[in-house]
Amino acid sequence: MALKNLQSMSDADLKAEEAKVGEQLFRLRFQQGLGDNAGVNKLRGLKKDVARIKTLARQRALGIATQTETAAPATKSKKAKKA
């Protein structure tokens, strides 16, 4: 899941998404234990999604990031050339 999508979610939605991704991760690990190695890339992606969600939730708890954080990086002004 993209970081932009996660940033626009509320705290309750983040918890729900974390639970959903955690359930998918559990099922994939269980399948791999049974010998099905088809979802290795999906497993890696789900682990990264869980990390993104937890990081964003922690940032919000510490007050580093907010739900509606849309701060774009400041653009540098171009210097005028001397004649």
C-alpha cells in the first residue's frame, strides 16, 4: 500500500488496515509452512506494509506527523544571473 494512502487514513482506519494486513501475513506464513512457496514476494510486501503502518502510527503518537500532513518540500528559488 502506498504511503500517501496510509497518510490520508484516520487512526482507526490504520488499526483496521494493520489487522487486515496482519491476517494476510499470518495466512501466507501458514501456507509457506505447508510447502507452498508461491507468495514469497507478496510476503515481503506485506511485511513492509506492516512496518509502514506501525511507523506512521508511532509518528502520530509522538506528534511528528499528523493525519492530514500534506507539507510539500519547499522549492528553492533560482538565483538571478549577474550581467
